Amino acid sequence: MLRRYCTTPALFMLVFGTLVVEARQAVNTLSPAESKAGWTLLFDGRTLSGLSPTGNADWKVEDGTITATKGSGFLVTPKPYTNFELKADFWADKAVNSGIFVRCAEGAPGAMTCYEINIFDAHAEWPTGSINNTKSVLPNKPNTTEKWNTLEITANGNHLVVKVNGATTVDVRDERRPGGTIALQEGGANASGLVRFRNVKIRSL
């Protein structure tokens, strides 16, 4: 019995330590279940390889995140996507106007050529979690500034669903944009500031 009680704390510490390591490894990686389900990473946590910059935003990799602090522009995927689930963690300060743009037509991304899922709590009409010019979250504005949040976007045919931290903010049907590239934004409407992205992953439907 004495031996059993003496080893229990050691066993606890071993299990706890393993969980901590696994949590750290989970950033910018796929779990076995995600890989089996067909998820792929759009950001490897080390480089911006596979994402093309536009504009003059100062995109860089910092502490395992895609980071920008000034300028205006996008990071754009090289290939288009039609039906998909997209997940990304984001951190944005109070000044920045950012977003994730999906199904962007050829050429530079923009509000009139993509579905723009806004990241800008202070926006009077399209606060964070809204799809600009399609569906607003108002009057239920989320509070996402200066902390990590998770954005989930599902585009399946004409059905668009957005979730912020697990809560559905938009569930709408729209026929205008059947497919296109995906883009991360810094400095929309000249409102630049600190924005970070990590765990950017996608699964085709």
C-alpha cells in the first residue's frame, strides 16, 4: 500500500506533463483525427510559404503566429476553394480592422469580390463575426479584442455559417460567390494595428 501511495504523485506529474506537451504541440499542427478527416494546414507555424502577400502590410512569422502590425494588404492562398470548413485562431488589438476573406474572385481580394468575415469589434455595421454586405451579428456584438479567439467558417453551396468561439454568429444563404481563394487581412479601411493568426486549417467538403 505504501508503494502505491508513493507512486501516485509521480504518475500524476507524468500524465500532467504529457498533457502540457501535447497542448503545446497542438499549435499549428493537425491531430490524427483531423488528418484522417481530411484537414490540411494553411500555415505551418514557421514560414509564410504557400501564402502570397498583396499590398504593403508587414506580414511576418512571430512566435508561431502570422503577424502584422502596420500597412494594408492580404495573404492569399494560391488555390481556390469551393465548399469547405475553415478554422483559424486570431488575436486583434482595438485599432485594427482585419478579417478572413473567402471565395474571392480572381484579382486582389476585396469586400465586393469576396465574402468578408470581419474581425473588428468596433465596426458600427459589421462587427466581428459578420459577413460584410451579407449578414450582421448586430445587436449581439462579440467581445474579441486583445485575446485569442477561434473563428470557424463553413461554406457549402449557398449555405454560409460563421462561428466565433463556438457560438454561431451568421447562418445565411447567398448565391453570389460559388468559389475562390482565401485571404487574411491587415489594415482594412486604413485601420491597421496588431493582428495575429495561428492554427489556420481547412477541410474540403
